[in-house]
Amino acid sequence: MNLSRRNIIKVSLSLFSLGLLFPGCGNNNQDEDPCGDLSKVSENDLKVRKKMAYVDEAPNKNKTCSNCNLFLPSSDASCGKCLLFKGPVKSNGTCAYWAPKM
Ligand code: SF4
């Protein structure tokens, strides 16, 4: 296979268009909740999530994921990640390990 710059760009564009280069990037279904897809989260990680008492809607609006020190925001303001477990978390979610931002 000829690894010219042109071929590398062509292969990269093909993989990108198929969603293979950056899996998880992009949302093919705009109606779908970008934060609700737990299909790539293992059973074990789902158990960890549950043990930490994560919920999608914080009862106390002063203790949400979005104002937690362990929250990793994404380009979607309603969704992000947590440093403590795998999978998406909602900005309005919370868990038993909420920590104030430093
Ligand atoms: S530690 Fe809890 S409250 Fe903080 S970002 Fe993770 S899930 Fe949300």
C-alpha cells in the first residue's frame, strides 16, 4: 500500500465519515439524548455508578455535577464525564461523592 499523504488523508476521511476514527464523536440521531447512551459502559462500571448513588437529576440544585470539582465538561452543556467512573453524566445530575469546586 502506498502511504502517500494523499492516501493517508483519503483513508482518514473515510474512517471519519464512517465514525470509526473518533468513535463516540458526533451524534447521528439528533433526537437522542446525548447523555443517555450507556451502551458502551460495562456492567461493572454501571454497578460502580449505582454504588455511588448517581442520579440524573440532583435534588439539591446547589450540588450538581456541573458545579462539582470532579466534573469534566463536554461541548454539550447538558452532558459531561466524571473523574470517578466511566460513562456520561448529566450536568444536572449528582452523586454521593459531590465535591465543591476548588
Ligand atoms: S463526583 Fe458525582 S457529582 Fe461529581 S461529577 Fe461525578 S457524578 Fe457528578
